[in-house]
Amino acid sequence: MTTSSTDGRAPAPGAPSSFWRRLLLVAVLGMVGMWVYVLYLAFGPGRSPSPDRLSDPAFAVAAEQRCGRALDEVAALPSAQEADSAEDRADVIAEANERFDALLEDLEDLVRLAPAGDDREIVREWLADWGVFVADREEYAAALRDDARAQLLVTAKDGQQVTDYINEFAKDNEMPACGSPIDA
């Protein structure tokens, strides 16, 4: 009697040979190792920094304070969402937009705190995006005066809403108060 295993039993019919089991084990271990590496790059210390992350946080710290004050001023206004009429809602949004225009002027003065070069250009682009968003809000307030069912339409940038870029920059630089407001 011929046996193919060391314990004296013949392999079951259709059972994979030890070569195939080893090959399968190597493949599974390889896939697990690949996913560990991918997760390390995505979430661990191997993660590359965001291109929006400023090398010096001075601008972000100062901007966060000013954005926080502007949000507090807007929060002190009557709620646009609870306005009795579209005209009242438009008035509140217009008043909030004045606060955001003043904020943008203030932030323009802070650009000098951003590191020169690419970082400063990123800050200027973010401020330009904010300006576009405030203009969208102004158009919305004007539209509400003519049509009570008007909706806030946000400008697209590279296939996304400009607010996505505003919010991503704010998140990457730890400036939550500088994200797009949701008061309208």
C-alpha cells in the first residue's frame, strides 16, 4: 500500500496538495500585507500632508479667531431660516453677507502672515473662493426678493461646489470657524 502522507493516510480525493495550500497561504498573506501598507499610507505616519496645509500656522490661527467673531456676529442676527417672509429672510442674509464681506477684507490684511510662495497663493485662492461664495449668497438674497421659492445656488469649481474647497482648506488648517456658513 502506498501512502502519500506521513501519518499513513492517503489524501482525500479532491483535496488540495500541500503545494497549492502553501501557494494560497502566500497569496492571502500578500494581500493582507498590501492592505496593511495601504492603510498605513492613508491613515498612519506614512500619510503625506495635504497640499492645502500651510507650512506656518500663523495665518490659520489669526483667521480662525476672526472667522469665529464673524460667526458670532451672524449668530446674533435673527435666524434667516425662521424668517416670516422671503423678504425678511433676504434682509437677514444680506446683513450676514455684510459681516462676511468685512471678514474677507480683514482676512485679506492677514495674507501677509501666510508663508510666501505657494502657501500664500493657496490662501489667496481660498479667499477668492470665499468671495465667490459670498457673491452667490448675495444673488440668493436678491432672488428671494423676487421669488419666495428661490434657492441658494453655489458656483461650481472643477466639478464641485466652491464650498467644498473652502471647507477642505479650513479643515486641513484646523480652522473650523472658517468653513462655509450654513445660516442661509
